[in-house]
Amino acid sequence: MLMATETATWTVAQRDRLPDDGNKYEVVGGELFVTPSASPRHQVIADKLGLTLRPFVLEHRLGTVLTLDTDVIEGKQNVVVPDVSVYPFTEENLPATWSVAPRPILVAEIRSPTTWRRDVGPKRDLYVALGVRDYWIVDADARVVTVVRPGQPDERVTGILRWHPAGASRALEMDVATLLR
């Protein structure tokens, strides 16, 4: 019996030709990841996080908060779709496509049983390599947010999560337990 020893290498262009069937398709390092649509709980947490971030981002003119269905593209073999992202553009200067969009300054992924390995592995590594300043891995079951910043050790936050991006006069503070209840 013959066994496959190699898998196909996927590109962003191939991913873009896949059907719009309710699944989320991502490519990291040429590997295709398929995820079913988010659960109601997953979507509620993404919305709460977006609603918490939005006033702060607007107040400090940091850009735009987007939840679900945004692409972060790097080269021909990397495209990820974060649950929540903050981009340094406004409605007045929207990029024409995701392929020319600037890097987000914050990305959050909400862990689920089907995605946690890639969130803490390949996607984490890609966000760090891309220089995304803050990557949050939100674990609602454990009520913890892991903060990943390039060049720094990961930080597990169970109390007050502080985000102080460049350009903000103060830090945004949010209680992890309240956010994830």
C-alpha cells in the first residue's frame, strides 16, 4: 500500500478560488487550513471585543476595528483571517484590496477546539514574523488572554488586559473576566 508523503502547497490565489461555502479558508506557509463558521459564542466574544476596542481606537485616531472576514496577506503562500483586527486606516483612506492593506496593529484570535493548535502555532509565528505589534489569543474557557508581542515573552492575562499602542495618550484597560463571561 502506498502512502502520501507530501501534501500540496497552497497559494493565496488557489484559496481565493475556493467556494464560498461558509467555511473559513486560510493558508500559512503553503498549508491550507479549513475552519467551519464560527459558533455563536465565538461571534459574541469577537463582537464584544470589537465593541470594547472601537471607541478607544476612534478616540485616539488609530484606525479601524474590524471583526471577522478580513484577510491579512503576505506573499503568495500566507493569508489568514483574524477574528478581530485593528488596522491603521480609516474610512477616508481604505485600501482597494486586502493585498495592499497595511499590517494590522492588533490581531485577536478566539480559541476554539478546531483552531487552537494553529492559533498558538503557525498563525502565531506568522503574526510575529509579519511584525504585528500585538496578537491576542483569547481563551474563553480558561478566561485568559495570551498577549504575543515580537521580541517579548508571551504574557498570560487573567485580570486587567492593557493595550497601549503607539499614538495613544493612555492605555485601554479591559477586565478579562467581564469580557469573557
